[in-house]
Amino acid sequence: MKNAPQILKTPYLALLMAGAATTALFSAPALAQEAAGDEVVVIVTAQKRAQRLQDVPIAITSLSAKTLQEAGVRDIKDMQILTPGLTVTSTTNESSTTARIRGVGTVGDNPGLESSVGVVIDGIYRPRNGVGFEDLGEMERIEVLKGPQGTLFGKNTSAGVINVITKKPQFTFGADAEATVGNYGANGFSGSVTGPMTDEVAYRLYYANRKRDGYNNVNTGVGPRTLNNDGDQNFHTARGQLLFVPNDNIDIRVIGDYTHRDENCCVSVQIRTGPTGSILNALAGNNGVAAANNVNIEDRLAYANRGTRQVSRDGGVSVESNIKLPDFLDSTLTSVTGMRDWKSTNGQDIDYTGADILYRRDNGDFNARFKTFSQEVRLAGATESLNWLVGGFYVKEDLTRQDSYVYGSHYQTYLSLLLTNGTNPGRVGQLTSLNGNPANALGAYTPGDGAKDSYTQNVESWALFTNNSWKVSEQLEMTLGLRYTSETKKMTALYTNTAGNTACGAAQRAYGTTLAQMNTPGATVTNAQWQQIIGADTLAPVPAGTPTRVQTVLGNLCPFWANPAFSNRRVADENSDGDLSGTLKAAWRFNDDVMAYASFARGYKAGGYNLDRAQTGLTPDSELWFLPETVNSYELGIKTNLFDNNLTLNVTAFDQAYENFQLNTFLGTAFVVESIPQVNSKGFDADFSWRTPLTGLTIAGGLTYADTVYGDFTAADLINPTHFPGLSLLPGATVSFAPKWSGSTAISWGGNIGDLRAFANVTAKYSSEYNTGSDLIAFKEQEAYTLVNGRVGIGAQDRRWTLELWGQNLTDETYRQVVINGPLQGAGFQTTVQTAGSNPGTYYDVAKDTNTYDAFIGAPKTYGLTLRVRY
């Protein structure tokens, strides 16, 4: 097995391959588990109607309430351990959580980007993945639909859907509660109660409060931050429901929920310190960054002198009505109405060092808010051979965003030392124009001043859709789904520079020609030009013709947050587009136990606006609109029940081609959104679930293989060709966050020991190596790793009480979620010149990379006890 994939060399091979040569996706009993002979029937609603999982021609992971509880899943980030092919990450704050399926998802934290993986909770579309990063409460099940779902779900499902269904009120009284304690000072409580109010009305109430200390250590440098840990937890959530059933033909479900979080997150841990480290340590009393030869990610040590407080609130109301129409119509009318309001306010140490360079306050200058109203109406019915559905969907989304960049007390001194190789801390204040006129001396980067921007984006979208399945014969069923979406987006932006943000303007007046030349791809900078800025007495001469990177000079003196071209700049734009998406499927049932299917699906994600400062050289980008993202997906699958229904084995092969893939990436001095012409994802999903001969023991597991790569493209293929140098590693390369192999295993046992009930569960997930950077720099690679969770419990046979011992990441694996460039801390990209060919410019050379790199790392080993009581 010398050349076998790495996963085949892991100790989980026996479990992952149990029952099949290739297996994938963990699949556990969901919505209902009804005995049909010896068969356990798993019911899902992936096509907006109740169906057996084995009858649905879609690759689905269905996770039951029991499975989610035993794996310790409370939010969409936790659930990735149960779902091969699903990756969920967060960076500067947890409101920026991003989900990816089969290696495809939205890249970047820009709120102007919609999510490639849609999140739907109780039928209500959520505008971004981050708003689903909450305690989801009492869950009935979670369905992960892989591949584009461009017919029945929301408006942004080019890569898949995470469909969350919570428990409904019941007409029999019930109550339960849990209390948890754990390491890192973790403690939490939740409780719920349900029952009848009248013969026609039932209720359910749920409340939870959870706290935990941070699991990352922080060197606070020069302050003013005093909190020496980060990544803590402090939130409470409440959900109330009413279920009205006035007769057999009508049911109405009303849900209201509210969540409030007040936490500190997120700092990054240094994984590589560049030459700027000595300057930062000198400014911060040797507490600026880790020493270059003493970087150890296992220490979980971050440097941040500024606070990372994040406060978010999320609340809303939804109403779902189902009305059975008179018998002669033989159909059901469904209406789902939702109103939601979500806001997150954050603080951030932008430079991630102990020196006071650049930061964002948590006073509201850095926040995002989504207010949404959605309405869906469906009419569905069935005959002996036809299941039909028609519907309409409308959503109004109002996004406001505030952004800021604030200079710290060390900013100007730090730039001076960078420009002069650490020799002249006052150089920036001394710079004058080429003719030596002191009147044109460089202005100041005044501490407390900087940039402050405001954005709005208003979206109105409507869609008409239909999904129909025709049973042609006992063996053949055809499904046709179509959806037309029309969308209008309006945006405004107001950019401002505060009074003490004048240095870049003076630099442009003094050195305009030189700075412009430095920003020309492939241009050279002479020794004389270089010394005009950094001073002839401070550096050894630079040989004539040697190119100097923009980040070294222009990026330091005139980054986008200092550029006066943005000051009081107003932008307003409006754009409309529409698209036809849908699916065509054919399913052939060989017998009651084997079904094969083939499908085509087209997915669509709307275009949008880059809600950030973006500039080309010193000129603000005039075009902020980026194109819609579309995908054509082909699948072949087989679903089987084997060995007297004791083994379920499903396998799906897929081939997905994306056009205008929306990528948000850092190009040295600014984040920009660029449409990559093509991304292709090919591979397979499979899953198995085996009820072993040993009573109470089940083994389930899965494997996903996805070869997700960028197509070949050149500068001419981009909306803005000048962006190509920063994207030059992408053509033909594997997409970031796209492990080729991803495997999951779950072993569960439950049974009686005397008068008590006991259970045990072990869940593991393996991911092969992948790059965590949108620019694919080698230093951002994450090696292959495995996460293991475990839980054992004992309690009363009637489940009146249960005591559980649990652990997450039991092997204490330290893994990188996302790796970023340390801002203003070295030359990380575009360090080699190419003057010939179709893409002249400067390109990455790992041998010349001097950048500092920081990583947002995953949670460490956590463990604790949970006591559950039920009445």
C-alpha cells in the first residue's frame, strides 16, 4: 500500500471500510425510526415531503437528535465531525463562520458575499452561515444535502444546504433539563418544557445558558488589553413555540427565538515569525511577537494588545401553516413566514502583535447587521403516479455594515523602522518632497485616528419554482424541478478618513511618480528612487533595476485605510439579474432493496458588491460588483439495504463545474472579491450504517473523495487583470479548504446493565492535507489530521436521569482553521519577476517569502460531565 491514499494508512481503516470497500458520510436515524419488519426507516424532507432516505435521489447526511446529542453537537461547527466532505471554519470572529461542502464554499469574511452552502432553520432561510453559529436548541434532525439544491431551498445553494429541523411542541406533557461542567471553567444549563395548553394548542419552551473560559493564551504586550485568554463562551438563548391544530386539516406552528452572546474572540497564534519580529519586540518590550526560532503552535500563545470582544444578538419570529384543501383538490397549502434581526459588533487587534499598531474598537465602529423578511408559499399534492409541487419565494434583506481602522501609538514609529531597516524611528515624520520643501513634509498617522466606513446593501429577491416526480413504472421514477430567481441589489458606501490620517496624502504629493511606478506590475525601481523615500544614509544601495514590492513601500505608506482618495468618497449602485436553475433526475428501483439514480442539477448564487475598501495602486476600484456564481452538477448514485436490512450502503459519484466562482482574497494591501472563471469538483460520497449482530451495537461511517481544483486562467480572464499576480498560484491548483479525502466513523452501543441503562459512543473524523489560504501560499498548509470525540453514560432505564462523561478532540489535535499573513509584517507574495508570457508581473517565490504567518486554530481537548433529567 505504498502509494495508497493517506486515509488508507490510518488506524480507522477497519471502521471506515466496515461493510464496503468505499464508504462515506455518516448517516443515522432521523425524523422517524419506524419498524417496518426488520428495517429501520429513516424519513427525510429533502424534497419538501416526507420520504424514506433510501428513496430520495440526492446525496444526504441525515443526523438524528440522538446522534447529535451523543456527538455533543450544538451548532453547525460541531456537526462537521459527523459529516465527511463538510468543513466549517471561522477567523477574526465567530460570526464569520463559513461552511464548505465537497471543497466548495464562500471564501472570505466579506458580508457582501452570500453563502455557497445555504443554512435553513425550520424552513427559514438564513442570509449567512455565521448567523447559524448559535446553540440550535432541541433538534429533531439535521439534513446535509450535498451539491447544488437550486430548486427548493432558499436563494443561495450552489454547493449544498444544511437543513435544521427543531423539535415541535407535543400534546403530552414533558420536561427535561441538563447541567454541564467541564475544563476551561465550562458550565452550562438548559431546560425545556412542552405540553398542551388546550385540546387544540400545544407549547414548547427552551432556555440555555453556557459559559467557558478562553482556551487560547494571550500575551497582552503593551496593552491596554488585560485579558490573558481568548476564545471564551458566554451566551444565553431562548426559544418559544406554539402549535395550533384546530382540526385534522390545519396546523400552524409559531416560533420565537432570541440569542445573545458577549464573548472574546478571536486571536491568532503565530506559526512563523519574519524579520519584522525584532522591531515589534523592541516596541513592545520584548512582548511583541514570538522569537523567530521559538514558534510553537502547541503553546496556543497569541499576541494581542487590543481587545477582541464580540457582542452578537440574533432573534426572530416564524409562522408555518399547513392547510389540507378539500378532498377534490387533494393537496396541501403551506405558508412559511419569517422575520429576523441579527447584529454582531466586534473589536479586533488587526496586527495580531503585542505592539500597538492597528486595531478596531468594539464601540460599534466595526459591526454588521442583517434584517430579513422571507415568505414562501407551496402547494403540493399527489396522485397514484405523480407527486407535484409549485411555489413562490420572496425575501427582503437589509444589510448595514460599519468598518474602521484605528492607528495605535506605535504605527508611525513602526513604519519608520520598517522603511529604514530599524535604524531611524522618526523617518516617516522627516520625509519631505523631492525638492526638499518642508511645506510638503509627510503628515501624521495620529494615534486614535484612521478610517471609518459605512455600507448598506438592500436586496429584494423573488422566485417561482416547481418540483414534480412521476412514477413512470414500478421501477422508474422521473423528477423535474425548475426555479426562476430574480434579484435586485442596491448598495451605498461612504468612506471617510479622520483628521489625523494625512500621511499618505503628503507622500503622494511628494513622491507621486515614484509610488505610481512602484505599483506597476513588472516595473523596476532605481536605487535613486528608493533612497528618495527611505533615505540614502539608512540602507545599503539597491542595485539599479531591482524591483521593489508595493507592500514594502507603497503598502506601508499608502495602504487602503490611509489613502486620501477614499476620504468622503460616496458610491451608490444598483444591479439586477435573474437565473433559471433546477434539476432532472431518473431513479430506477431494481427491487425493494436497491435503487440507482442519475441526476443533473444547476445551482445559482447571486452576484453582489465588495463591501470593503478595494484599490488598484492608489486608485479606488470603480467597479465593486462581482458576477453571479453558477454550477452544473452531474451525479450517479446507488442506495442499498443489504443483509436483511442490517446494512445500509449508499454511494454517489459527482462532477460539478462552477463558473465565476466568487473568491475574496488578500492581495498584499487590500481584500478584493474576484470572480474566478472556473472551479471543478469531482469525486464520490458514500455512507454506511451497520446494525451488528451484537445487541445494541451499531457502526456507521463514511468517506468522501473530492478533487476540487481551479481551472486554468490568465489575467485577461479576470474582471480586473491587475489582480492576477496575487492569484498566480491558483490556476490548475487545488482549491483552499478542499481535502481530497475526508472520512468519518461512529461506533455506538446501548444496553442495560442490571437495573440501569448504559451507552457509549466514539466518533472520529479524518481529513487529508489542504491549504487554508485563498492565495495558496505553502506556509498556509494544514497537514492531515484526525479528531476524536467520545461519550459514555449511565442512567435509569426510563431515562429519568442520565450521567454522561464526555470529551471532544480527545487526542488534543492542534490544527489550523485558517492561516493569514501578518499585516505589515514582511513580503509574503509577488517577489519574483516574470516579464514574458501572457501574464507579466511579479509572482510568489517561497524562497523569498519573509512574511510572518498567523493561524486561527481549532479547539483543544475539552472534557466534562453532563447530568440529564427527564420527566
